[in-house]
Amino acid sequence: MKAAQKIAVMSSALLLLAFAFLYSGNNVSAAGEGKITGTIKLDGTAPRQRPIDMSKEPSCAKIHESNPVHTENVVASASGTLQNVVVYVSEGLTGNEASAVSSDNPTWDQKGCQYIPHVMALNIGQHFKVVNSDQTSHNIHPMPKQGGPNHEWNKSQPTGAPPFDVTWTGEEVAIPVKCNIHPWMHGYMAVVKGPNAISDANGSFTLNLAPGSYTLTAWQEELGTQTQKVTVAAGKPATADFTFKAK
């Protein structure tokens, strides 16, 4: 009986030690994490986005019959926040940020004769899928800077064709994309190093970064770029807001 009691006591002590170790490890991990949140705004009146005439592609025109689509060069809310702005770290990366970078394979979809998303942010070497959800063929044509690390390509993707699996080999902000069949279709792929984000419909973004000092760059397809220096402390979120002036 005494031997059994001794074993039970020892087992309980070991369990307590294990829980204490796990709790301590979680605290260390949390303390080592940090993030930057912010909002992108527009100062001034947003340019009018023109309606898109899709009458030459009836299958897509029908999709947007009750809700006509417009160009997306500058997408601003009624409160003046900006969507589709790429935010990335342009200085301060140590090379150990792989854990903070998404391992997802995002999708560049051709749906309703639009690119969804209009702007995509990717890491160098990150795989992404190009799919065609429409009842018509598309011809996707990314146009990287000539002489740069990325190579231009132009591929047809008929209805029901399998997805393309694609990567980019070098940093480039940003690669314009068009469809050679439907001239109104255009978008951008921003290829960066390290954590990145794209502002949502509320102009908001979040970057997960280790504690340190960084320079952030915000890129908008018509309004250009802005930079800002930010210091991230362990367990204490930093803020970085950007305001672009309307043209």
C-alpha cells in the first residue's frame, strides 16, 4: 500500500511539473510575439470609378445584371478608408520570419470576368493557384518588369481547365495582370519578403512580427507608396496608420 501511495504521489508531482513547464513555455512564446495594426485612409475625394461594360461577354454581364461592377483603381469607403493597399516590411527583417509568413496557397480567381482578389500579396517562392470559375475562357497575362527576376507569361485557361500552380522568384511591387480576351480585366500581384497584409474594406490591416524595429511600406496602385518606421515591443501591439492624398 505504501509503495502504491509513493508511486501515486510521484506521478502527481511529475504531472504538476509538466503543466508548469507547458505554461511557462506558452508565456515565453507569447512574450516573444508582436504585431502591428493600422488603418489606411484617403485624404480628399476619391476618383469616380467608371462602370464596366461587359456586354461583349454575355455570361459575365448576366452575373452582374442587378449589381453592375466598376473599376477598382481606388476603392474607398464612405468614411474615407482605402481597400487593396499592400503593406509589407521593407527594412528590418532578420531572415527568421518564416514562421510569421502564411504557408497557404492563395487563389487568384477569374470570376464574373473580374480578378478576385483585385490585389494579391505573396512571398517569393510562395505557391498560388490560378483558377477559372467562369463559363468562358480567359487568358491570364502577368507582366513583370522587363529585365527583372520574374518572367512574363501568358496562358489560356478555358472553362473547366485545371488550376495553374505558380510561383514568383523575385521581389516586385507590383506585377500588373491583364486578360488578353477581356480588356477590362486587370489586377496586381505584389511579391515581397516576409510578413505582409492587404487592407480590407475598412482600410484595416494586421502584421504579425517579432519584437524589433521595422520600416513598413504601403503601396496603392494609383496613389503610390508611403513608408513609416515602427518599433514592436514583446506582447504590446504597435500601430501604423497611413494616409494617401487623393489625386
